[in-house]
Amino acid sequence: MTRNSPAIDQAESFLKKQIEDGSWNPGDLLPSISSLAKTANVSPVSMWKAVHRLSESGELEVMHGQGTRIKGNQEISIVIDSTQKGWQGLRDRIHKDILCGKYTQGMMLPSLKELQGNYGVSYQTVKKALDCLTSEGILELRYRRYFIVHFIRRPTQLSIVLIGWSHPKLQMQARTPWGQDFMRYCEQQCSRMGFELRVLEYSDASGELQITDSTGTVSNDIPIDASIMGYLLWGESPNELYRSILSRLEKSKKPIAVLQEGSILNITDYIKKNPQIQLFSIATSSTAAKHVATFLLQSGHTNIAYFSPFHKSEWSKTRLSGLNEIYSRFGAPVETFALDKYTDNFSYYKFIKSPEHFFEMHTEIFEKQAVPSIITDAFLSYKNQFIRNVQHNVIRKCMIPLYRNALARSNSTAWVCANDFTALCAMEFLRENNPKSKVAVVGFDDTFDAFHHGLTSYNFNIQATVQVMISYVVNPTSLPSNKRSVAFEIEGMLVERKTTYKNPN
């Protein structure tokens, strides 16, 4: 079986997805090859080759006679300098690395010799530092060689506050698969590091800033107390709301990690005024689109088309700009099939009010008729999925004329879509209307649906971004000083699956 075998690629994609979703954490041992092969529906030989491929790329570590474990991401590992010297300083550095998640609970530490090289100190310094941590109950010595990490329960529960924008009729975590991934990674990373994640949603209620906590309590205040390590500020919203939140957080004197998602935030004055604020970016630059364009050109696709129902958004225009920048060098402009808005009278949230009213009306009926709460809760659990289905149906209906137009008059051999859902709609349309045509399809976001349907998609590396943001909140010096004056963005990667191919023409 060759290295480029589809079965090996399928096995590799399965392993990567488990790692990215947080099903396996750094230091975890993988199940047996036969068990993995059965779960991924491939042969043990294909799974074995996929494991060794990821071992070569540094994502897995094959330990002969002991199994295979997940390696930590060295690019985002946290190194914290200490003002103390000698073994006391090393003790503090290792302890902070434990608190920041570099070494997780139950994980076997590297050998003394490896730690000596990692921290650039003598063998005796490492030994004294680890002996001290062992005497404090943070580490445990076993088999005379390795130390096992143990956390001491903190006397007070420290927390990190995530503040995200929410339209009054749509909860933050229900907005998009991308948003769900971001929330899940925040919860996983905070849990791994022993912090409580407190989620607040903010919205503009008749010109006034409105804060809603996880219990549904509404107020105009943001909690500021000693148990809070810092704040994560996330969400696409008018800049005025961001600025209002930042004004209130300034008095906390705590680190604030601000995520700009898809569009540039005009908060430079706040960053200059408050050194505790650090800007992080996802999908704001044209880098992702340039990667996609380069890949398609190398695959022989000299004519491509771009599809977007979100072209009023800055991020959609940026992706088109990135595609054009690469293709214009070869005199091949990208054909564009995009909508500034779905229909002439379309408002994105207009279609949410009707299902919201439907659920509110039936909830009142349930209360009047004393319907058991277990039935009411089950009914309401479908609300967010129902709203998403309404949105998707609207997008699908508005995009079909563009797909038809492209199929009728375009010579493009590859369709690049603004996000995964638009790409999946394109795949469905091509399958139903032109099953014999061979058109490559590429999306952005690399959601679970993209993985499930074999869609080639660009992964923005949300998990790594979350880890760096939380690491900054826990310890601002974890971010290199040369990165502090600009928005910090971790580069993602294009995940190639079965919807792209080499074009022989």
C-alpha cells in the first residue's frame, strides 16, 4: 500500500480529528492499533502506517514496548521565566508550567537528563527542584526515574471569564460550528489547567450594554474580583460594544485576551493605553485563502470560482482578495458568485424571531397545562438546532441560483466556498444536478461536517489559539515581547480530503 493510499489518509484524518477535538490530550496513551483500525473502519496495516506518519511529523510519540502517546504542541508550549535563580527558580518555573497545562495531571515527566537539557541547568539543580516539589506533594517519585504530576487543590477556585457577544435572539455558543468549537476548547483547556470557566454574554439592549450570565441573570456589570485570573473577550460585534466592555475591564488590572474573528477591530488606542490587553486573530488575514489558491494551482486548477452568501462581511472579501492575489499572477482572475445579503429584504436575525416566538408560545402553553418539566426541557433542547436549520435552509435557497449560474456559464474546475456549510451545499447541488461533472470543492473552518463528508477544508487551528490566549491570561509573559504590539495569529493548515483532485488539464 502506498504512502498516498486513501485508507492511510482516512486513518490519519481520524487520528488528527480525535486530537483536535480534545478526545485525546497530550501525554495520553492511544488505544491498540487493532482497536483504532476497527473504530476508523480501516485495516490495521493502514492504521499502523498512519500512526507512524504522525510520529514522523511530531504529533505522536511511539514508545517501543509501551505504546503510542500524544505529544504536546511545542509551538505553543508555555515557558515562564522566574526572577529567582538556582534550584528555587527552577522549582517555580516547573510549578508554573504545571499550572499552565504544559504538564498535565497524571502525566509522567521527562527524565532528569531531558529536563536538564530543556531548562538549561545542571543535573543537581533539576534534582533539587523536583525533590522540593515532591516534598510539597505536587510531584510523586516512582521507579526512581520519573516524577508524576499531582495537583494540589487550590484553597480558592480561580476562574477565567469568557465574555462573548450574543444577539438577543441567539445564544453565543449556538451561533456556528466554529463558535461551538471555540467554546468547547475553552472549557477543555480551563478544566485541564484547574480553572473554572465563567461565561458571560453581552448584547446591545436599546443602546445599553447588557450582560447575561450562565444562569440567565441580566445586569449591566462585569464581575471583577480577586478569584479571576483574567478575561477572554470574543465575538463579532460593533466596535462600540467592544470598547464599552474594555472600558469596564480596565479597572480590573487583569490580563485581557481579545479575539478578533474575521474582521479587524478598531481598538488600537485601548491597546496602547492598557498594556494588559493583547489582541489575537483568527481568519482576519488573507493567508488562509492564499494557501488554498496555491494548493489548487499546484493541483492544476487554473480556473476557479468563489462562492459566498456572506460577502457583506469583511472576512469574506478578505478571502476573495487572497485568492485573487495568487491567481492574478497567472492572469487568471477568480470568478465570483457572491451575495451582499441573502435577499433584498433579508435580515439575518429576522428568520430567528419566528422560531423563537414559536418556542416561547409553546413553553407558555406547557406551563399553563402543567406539562412535566422533563418534557418541556426536551422540547426546548431542540430550539438551537431548529434555529440553525432555518438559517441553513435560507442560505441554501439563496445560493442555489448562484450554483446554477456557475454551472451554466463558468469553466471553473474548482469551487472555493466561504465556509464549510456553503461548500457542503455546493457538493449536494453538484451531486443532484451534474453528477458526472468533476468539480473540486474547498471550504473553510474544517468543521466536523467537513470531516464527516470528506470535504477538503482549511483548519484555522482554533484549539492552538485558545491555548495561547488562556496561557496569556494565566501569565502574560508567556507571549514573546515582540508579539505584544501586533495581533497574534497562529497559522492554520489546509486539510486535504476526497473533494479535491489533480486536474490533468
